[in-house]
Amino acid sequence: MMRQIGLILITFAFIGCSSSPNVSSVTAITQSNSVVVTDLMHELEREHIAGTFDGMVLVVHERETLLEAAFGLADRQQMRKNDADVVYDMGSIAKTFTAAAVLQLAANNKIELTQTLVEFYPNAPDELKLITVTQLLGHTSGLDNFHNDSDFEFMDKAEAERRILSMPLIAKPGDKTAYSNAAYTLLAAIVEKVSHQPFQEYIQTQILSPLHLYKTGFYQDGRLIDSKIARGYGGDDPGQTTFEKELTWALMGAGGMVTSVDDLATWFSALRSGRFLPENSLNDAFTKANDRWLLGSLAQTEINGNTVIQMGGSTDYGYTALIQFVPHHDLMIILLLNAHNNKYRNVTHHQLSRKHILPILLREFE
């Protein structure tokens, strides 16, 4: 992404005299000279100084970057600021990579979206056998979540599959939209069955490397060990990172991935254009799975009278993340945040956009 260096504004506020002071820092990496962007920066700076969030914000209009700004610290102990090179937990945005893998395999005639679970798991209980790949992608499979105590509970693939396939359905397949992490863990296992590659290897070799997403990967990814990893500040155990956790099949396919703000912008561009697919393939990432979900693991909703396509995620330690796209205005917002306070807690990404970013931007473009 080409950057023009704009206004740089840095504000420090030291509170107390502990070894890890709270520091407010704002750096506009790219900022247009428009009034609306100036207003947006002032609004975000107020919220940041109030402790609402730390992290990266990117706003792109008609493929031109209006604002890319860093707020706060990636590591408070080391006094290391957030910036565009820092890597953050993306939470459930990882599901877009799982969905893309499935759509890529479908484009290569390795899988069909109408296939049912019985074709991959012949011994599955009868009530699960007719679940389709499309229903798994669109959260209408009827599958509940299979782990609730911790995202970091260790289990291998066999244990995850056993738990998922032994759960009673919460609805008949296709009858109800119910968000399911279990569905995406099962999709990751199906990717392995169809591709004959470990899921992480498939994502790396078939998606990340071809798209040059060098700051995107899984927890403990050896390629990212030397990267600047944002530590999380919110909830329990502040100052920890999810990246250091062992990647368990409790998360595989549904989370467990990290990225940078520019990588995430590149990824969303690839989802829009179909660059992750074979040449001349039909791009189904934005095709409706149902009234709520698109096949690319993107939700379609309405905010302030505008259709918004989005995917968000939150994880332990204060990480929240969001991709939002307003098609009518060709407007994209990306948030990768590593801290929050009690104002919005683990929905800081959604509330920051809905209450502080979109109202300012949409007033300008309406």
C-alpha cells in the first residue's frame, strides 16, 4: 500500500511512577487534509486518551488511504509504540482464511459446497450427516460450540473432531443461523482431508505466500518470531500475548492467527478481487450463504441505513479486530487493537466503529 506521509501528532500522558506507566501516543502515518479525516483523528485521539483503545486504525476510500494511524503502545514494559509493522491477534477474522481455503478447493474441483458431512465422516451421527459445506460456512449447520472454558485448552484434531461430532445439534441443519466456531474447526479438518496437507501448511503455501502476506500467520509461527508482536492489555493477565500460546485444535480454523494492518488490507483486497483463486474462477467470497452470512465468512448487516460487510474478532488479553466494508461508498475500515478498558470491553472494535468512526465518515459521504 502506497503511503503519503501526513501529519504526525504525538501526545504523551504519564500517569503515576510505576515501571509500566500508561502512555497515550498518537501517530498519523498517513492522513489526508480533509476536514472529515481531521475530525475523525480528533475523535479517535479523545477515545484513546480516555483509555478506550490502543492499536492501529486504517481507513480507505475508493482505494485511497485517507487515514492510517497508530495509537498507544504495543509493549508497555518496553515502551514500544504501535505502528504499521506490529503484528496483532485477528481473532475470528481467521475464519475468512478458512473459508477462502474451502472456496479455493472448490474452484479447483476438489470439493463441492453442496457436499454433505457424511462424505467426509461416514460414521457421523445421522442428524449430522446431511449438514452441507455451505451450511458450515454460513453458520446454519446447527452445530453449537464444542469448548467454552478456554480458547487455549489443548486438544489434537482427533479430539476436536470427536467432540464436535458427538454434540447434539441446537437446530436442524439449515433451520437457524447460530454462530459456530465448531463449524470452522470442522472445515479446517475437511481442508486437510481434501488437500492432503496439514491445515496450517495449506494456508501458508496456497494463500499467505502467493499473496506475500509475510506478517500473517498462526500462533508460534517461526516466520514471525522476530516480528514486533503487540502485547494485550485488557481483562485478565495484562501484558500477555496469544501468539506465545500453543496452537490447539480448539482454535484451528476459527482463530489462532495474527496479522499486521497492511497485510489485513491486502487480504481483504484479495477477497474482493478473487486473487486467492485460480485465474478466471468465479469468486464466491461475497456470495450469500444466507440472509446474514456470505460464503467468505463475512457478515452482512445494516448500520445507519448503509449495508455493511464485516468480520470481527476478539480474544483474551485485550485484542479486538475488525474489517468493515461499505459497498455503496467503497469505504473500508480496519481496526487491529491490543488494549481496551471497561467502556466497551471485548466489543471495543465494533463499538469504536459504530459510535465513533462510521458516523463521522458517513456524514461526509452521504
